[in-house]
Amino acid sequence: MTKKILFACFALLAVAAYLVSAKPSKKSKNADDSAAKEALRTATKDFVRIEAGTFMMGTVGGGNFGNLPFDENEAHSVTLTRSYYMCDHEVTNAEYKAVMGKVHRLNKGGDNVPVVYVSWNNMIDYCNKLSELQGLTPCYTKEKGKVTCDFTANGYRLPTDAEWERAARAGNDTTELLTYNGITEDSSLDKETKDSLLGEYAWHPFNSGRKLHPVKEKKPNAWGLYDMIGNVWEVCWDFSSKLLNGEPATDPTGPASAPSDWTCHVTRGGGFYDPGPVNTKYMTDSNRHWGLDEVRSGSDRYGFRVVRTADD
């Protein structure tokens, strides 16, 4: 009888030990909560105010570095009537997970690398959910498969093509020469020297090891924005379109709908990897590229950053 009682006691202790080990401790749960709160904090801090104003967008004569459509605009004047705040870094794995609950299974590289494998529609959902979590008015409305944007709302959204370039240029209106992160190209330097100098500001095909890197490891541009060029191509609001007429524009947002069967959205800034001929010219402030469609989950080369329209 005593042996039976002892055996039963050992069995109960074994079950209790298993349950304790299988159940997350309060300490680990609190650690998870703290990580999520920190990720939400970083998703909504460190925004740079970009003032309304007029700037030069594009390059003289346009450009087509990779024999692809939509590479660059003809130089033209753009006026933005609304000031806006742009996050100083690309949305990271940790931030995306804190808002959406998970990231794509192929996302690798740690919490602080840019989130990738996110479709344009999922980027829209992220912006709206982040706005709701912060008590702000969401910018996007989805109805019958169509997304519309209220650019006057104070919630988070993707930058327009023009907003992205104004921020990347950081006040540099040069259109005769290429600019990188707001820095005018020095035509007297050889390619190796140019790539080395660019490496101070960007993860590009020659220094990245063909992999993602944590955000904010390189120098920011003059307005304090990191990784505006390199690391990942950044997806914008606008549908891709060929805009080479050089006419002035005010608050451009791209075509109202996808031109014909073209459903891709503009991507900007170049990235850590280029499958074609390696060329850092893809990382100019004026280079614009067709990139991500509505529903495809992108690739390891596409990411995004968010902006907010200023209240004043």
C-alpha cells in the first residue's frame, strides 16, 4: 500500500513538473509583452517633419538605367501643400509583428531588419491597424476591392512617390546630376570611390553581402532619415506610371487606378540586392521603379516606411 501511495505521489509530481515546464512563466510572458510594447514604441517614434513646399523632382532628360519602363521622371516642379511626418526608418520585423501579430515565415535576420514578404494590401492594413492602436483616424478605406486614401486624415499611410523623393533629397534640388541620399554625385570620382562613399549611407549590392541589415546602421541624410537608399526597395502609394512630360504638379498621387493591366506600385531607393547588372545608380533619389502589386507578398527586396499628414 505504501509503495502504491509513493508511486502515485511521484506520478503527480511528474505531471506537475511537466505542466510547469509546458506553461510559459509569468516572467517570459511579461518579457514578450515588454518586447511588443517596445516594438510599438519604435513604430511610432522618431518621425521627421517634412515641411510643405516646392521642390524639383526627377532628372533632366529622365533616365532609364536598366532598360525598364518608369525608371525616372523628367525634371519638373512639384508643390506639396501638406506638411507630413516620415518615420526615420523602415518598418521592422518586430514592429510589424507587434501590430499584425505575425510576420511571413521567410522573414529572417532578427527583429530590427526591415520586414519583407508583405503585399501592398497588407501594408495598407498595417497602416490602418497602427492608426487605430494609437487612437488616430485611419487613412485607408477598402470597398469592393478598391482602396482609397484620405490624405487629410492624421493616421499612418504609405508616402506618395513625390513625398518620398522630397524626403530623400533633403533639400537638394539638383536635377542635372544624380543625387544619393541628398548628396550630389561628384563626376570626377571613379566608380570604386563613389561606391565606397555611398557605402557610408547605404547597404548596396557591393557591401551588403546580398542580405538584409538592421535599420539605422548607416549615416542618415541631412534631414535625419536612415536607409532612404539601399537595404530594401520602399513601396509607395502610387501606381506605376510614366511621367516624363516635365509639367509642374501639385500634390501628385499617381493614377487613380492601375493603367491598363499594370497593377504595380512605385518602389524607391534601391536595395541590398539587384538580380540584374549590379549598378548603384539604382539607388539615386530620383530613380523610380515598378515594384509591388496589390496582393503578391513581394520578396526579400521590398519593404516600406510610413508617414503621417501633419495636423497643421
